[in-house]
Amino acid sequence: PSRAGTIRSFSSFGTPAGGGLRQVVGWSNSPGAVYGLHAHPYDKVLCAVDGEIAFSVGATGRPVALRPGDRLDIPAHTPHRAVVGSHGVVCLEAQVPPRLT
């Protein structure tokens, strides 16, 4: 299982165990863009395609840099923020529906 702030290399855009993709989008942002502290009601899977973005995830808020080929899983309701690197960033993002227990 993934932990908040865990980066893994990706060769395919798979999902965490037991989840199907709800939505996959590509997005980009310019250098220095800031995403303030927020959370989502779904698991988020991010894959960096180009550039760099630094996320602070969970209780520790320890920065985690995401570079091309890196994948970051952020569990639902986990607070996180991000700052885009000096060359901008391009990412693929998937939303994974909540698991039914």
C-alpha cells in the first residue's frame, strides 16, 4: 500500500489496489505557481511528465519533489500543498473513487 508522500517511478499509469480511475487529466503550470493547503474527497495519483513540483503532504509537511517519471499517491482527505519549480511542470493526474468498506 502507498503512504502519503510516497514517490514511485511509473512505467504505466496504474491505480492503487482495489480502485478504478474516475478521471484522468493532464495539466501544467508556470514556474513558481503555488497551490495552498487543501485536501480532496478522493485518492489522487499524480505522475510528473516534465518540469518539477514540490509537494508538502500530510502531518509532517515534509517537501517531496516530483520530477519526470515520478508518481505520487495522496490518500483522500490528506492535506497537501505544492510549489511549481523554476521551469514549470506538466503532470498527469488521476482521481480514484473512495473505497467501500
